[in-house]
Amino acid sequence: MKSPVVVYNLALIQSLWECRVRKYREKQKKEEQRQEKSALKKAFLRKSQLEVADELYHIHDKHFKSAERTSPDSGIDVEAEDRNFIFELNGEHHTEIPDYLKEMVNVRQWHINRTSIQEIPGYIEMFQDLKVLQLSHNGIRELPPEIGTLINLRELDVSYNRLSGVPPQLGDCENLEKLDLAANLDLWELPFELSNLKKLLYLDLAGNRFSSIPICVLRMSSLQWLDISSNKLKELPQDIDRLENLESLFLQKNVMTYLPNSLSNLPKISMLVVSGESLVQIPTYICSSPHIKYISLLDNPLGSEEEKAQPDLEDEDAEEKELEKEFMKAYLESLKERGMDTTAKKMWS
């Protein structure tokens, strides 16, 4: 006996499959719409980022006027056109440099201050037009070696960070005119390669751990301003007179007991600031020359025995150092404005 043949309703089967195909196509269309919306959202976010980036190009930077300099002490002029290409970032909520900065390689100045950023990315080498790097008051622990590729860099400010060293590649920035390394607290030496900075005019090493003036500093032949106050200097090198263009020298709050006679051989020295109470030997010429503002701060750089027992500089001390430096700069400016005579002066600190 043969098996029965089952006859299906083909119209019913066709209808079932058409329904399934229709649902599949609708689902596919919804997925395409979802992806399109997602793409539009990403495009919008990207546009927003670029708009934010554009806003960071300051056409009229409030910190720079066409007739002003970046620092009254550095002697470095900033060209007016450079102020149209400034990237600025402030605020402790920033923990890293935003990725969209990579697309702004024509920027000529970075102003990244008072953030929680600890690292400068290696892609900084892409910014070959950079002239000014202001990176003060962050948490930066090291500078990338790629910084040495910035051949047009003229000003580098990494003060009030957490640097314990400087990459030797920085010596390749041969057009550098201002270098501020103040108040990094753990910085105690500089690489010899910085001897190549023959155009450097301004060097601030205040508030660190230097026990002597680095050899490379004595080879910075154009140096005009040197601040190495609030360190651990015990003496100055006898060949300090190699700095023939040095005009201002700040030595206060160190542990020196004498100044070498070679200081008298500096032909352009016009400002010398020291901590006076510990000094027992000072060249007569320095004190008596009418061409030199000799300022002796009447403080005790060694501090009390109780202070000696305290830990080394912390953040609070760095803030105090900053206030002291601001006061000193204001005082020196007032001397210039008042046109006071240039004989030896003493003041309390």
C-alpha cells in the first residue's frame, strides 16, 4: 500500500514567506536608519569638537598685545600673526590633552596652564610651527624627547610641574630664547646638550635642588637673565665670568657664604640679588659700583633648626615661592620706575 501524498496550500506558504521577507526588510531598513542616525550623531560631535577647536584660536589674545612681549624679562617679541594660532586649555578637570589637537598642526602657541595633565604626547613633533609652549602649573612629570624636533621654538615654560629631569634633545631647539624650569622641586641637574642653546636669553631655575650651576649654563653665551634662587647652592663657579652678556643674577635663598671675585669681571651685570646674612665675603666692586643694583635680602636661607628637620619642599612651599618671585619682580620694576640710585640696597624677605 502506497503512502498517502500530502498536498499543501502553496498560496498559504507563499503568503507566509512574503510576510517573513517583508518583516526582514523592515528590520533591515530600521537598522540602516539607526546606523545613519549614529553616523549623523558622530558627525555632529566631530563638528562640535572642531568648533570648540576653532574657538581656541584666539584672534585677540588678552595676554598679548601687539606692542608687548611675552615676558618683561625675556626680551622676546611675539609676532602679531602668531596670536591668530593659539591653543589654550585651563582647568584642573583636564587630565589629558584632547585628541582633536592633532588636527591643529598649524598652531604656533600652546597655553596649557593649571590642569591635571601629567604627560605631553609625542605627537608634539607634528607641530613644526610652534614658537611658544606655556605649560606651567600642571602635573607634568617628563618632557618627550620629540620636543627636540621643534626647531622654531622660542619660549618654553614648564614651571611649577613635577619634572625630575630634562631630555637632552631639548638642546636641539637652537632658537630657544626663554626657558623657565622654576619650582619643579626635584630637578637637580641639566644635560650637557643644553650647551647648544646659544640664543637663550632668559633662564629660570628657581625653587629646585641645584647644588651648583650646571656646566651647560656657563656655555649659554647669550644669557642675560639667570634666576637660580631657592636652591642648594654652596658656591658659584670661578668661571662665572664666562657669561659675558649676563645682566641680572638672582642667588637669594641658597647656602653660599661668599661670592667669587670673578663676578666683578661680568661686563654687563647690573642686577645682583643675594641672601645677605650668611655671606661673609663679597667683592668690593659689587657693593660699590654705581652701575650695579646690589640687593641683599636680610633673611636666613638656612632657616631654623626646626625648619631643617621638616620634609623638603611641598606644594604649599611652591605656592609661597611663586608669591616671593612675584613680589621680587614687582620690587625690581618699582626700582626701574622710580629711577632709584644703583648703590647697594638691603631689604627684608
